[in-house]
Amino acid sequence: MSAHWDDEFAEFGQKFRRKTRKPQGRRKIADLTGSETGDVTDDTVRRLLDLGHITEVVCELKSGKEATAYIAQGPKGTALLKIYRDSAARSFKNDAVYREGQVILDQRAKRAMEGRSRKGLDMLQEGWVMAEYAHLWQLWQAGLNVPEPLVGPNVKTYAETVPAVLMRLIGTEDQPAPRLSDVRLTPAEARDAWEQAVTGMAQMLKLGYAHGDYSTYNLLWWENTVTIIDFPQLTTRQNPNFSELLRRDAQSLAVSFRKHGLQESPEQTLREVQRRALGPAPEPRVLLP
């Protein structure tokens, strides 16, 4: 994503269809309470349906502090629909470390964001969503193992989905890919997953990025392949905190893999990531018209 924030961050302002079959342990949208869906989710889904980005929302997959993820269907197949919470309900107090080094040309927008006014929070949320799309596109086209974004790649189409991000689902509708933090691996699988995770971090570093929240909680495991997820906080070398965030990623990765029986030190992990970042880049993907 560009480091420049300007007037493109403006305000953007069917019901869920039922499905008789659902992934085991998941709830259908129709079964959720009104407080869990809310006007933000209803309005967002209605807009995505009207614009043709999705044709159906199947069920809720996971609800977290920042967003709720749903399984959806659309013209490009099974999708993950990630809807960020209302800007007033989300906590932005810890996002400054990721935003340092960004140039905000619009001074009124800068003051609104720094003052955490309602408009400022809305602009932060729009920037958060657009950043995730932009980073997904850059990493996916560069050949990294990340979910394919299903909207874009341009600011206009990103804006159509705010406060949602739409990407291809890893796994299947009945069996979404689990996080590495939630699976049990054999020693051989654990070592393979570790090698893939370190390589993925190195590939991001080669492109000039630090993930900012890199651990088994943001790595999926599907068909013996690691897929990296969650990119709104991705940071570039322009950020004065870049080295510290990179070091923190290496520490989080090493610590979170101890569950799988691997005892790699954060220092060794960081050195290996930096060494691999000097190697060849993955084969880029060609964006078809």
C-alpha cells in the first residue's frame, strides 16, 4: 500500500440467505443473534450482494476482537469474507507503531486520525481495509503463499467493500483450513511447516516487509502447505520500528512453534530469515485479464 494517505479515504457508506448444510460446529448466519450481526454486517453484506462480489453468505467461521470471518459464495467460488467491526467499537490504540513513517498529506485527516474522532476512526478503518487488500495483492502476485484477493486490484474496488475484505477461502466450505496453532503435527510435518513459515517470512523481508504479527496463529495449514494470513499491519522499511517488528516476528514464530516440539531460538530464527531473504524470489504470478 502507498505510504500516502489523502482524500481517497472518504466515507463509504437480501438479507442473509439460508443454507441447509453447514460446516460441522459452525452456525448459520440465520442462527446468529442480532447483536452479533448488527447494522454494519447487514449493510456490508447487502452492498456486496448488490455489487455482485458475493452471491451468498453461508455461515460464520470465526469471530475475533477486530473482525468476524464468514464463509461466502461468489462468482469466483468459495470465499472468506472478513468484516471489520464498527470503527467506534474497535481499538486502534496500538496501531501507531505500524503507521509510523507514513506520510499523510491531508492535514485535516491527519488531525482527525490522531485525535481519534469518529471521522478519524472511520478513516483509520478504511485505511486498515485498503492496506490489507493492497498487501494481499502485492504478496499474491509476487508468488507468496497467501490467500488470493477476490476484489481489486485498485483503490476504487477496495473502497466498495469497506469495512470488509474478500479473499479466496483456503480449504473447503465443509472443512476450512485450520490455523497452525490449532492442529497436531507429526515431527516431520512440524519441521516441514517450520521451514515453510521461515521461508515465507524471508520472502516478505526480501520484498521489504515485516508482517507485524507473525506466528502460528496467522498461519494456516492445508494439504501440507503453510498459508500466511492477516496483513493490515504489514510494515515497510520506511517505518522506524521495522527492525524491532521484524525481531518480534521472529520471536513470535519461534515461541509459537514450541507447541509442535521445535525449540528454535528467536535469534537463530531471525538470522535464518535474513539469510534466506538474500536468496532468489518466488516465481511471480501472472494476473489474468
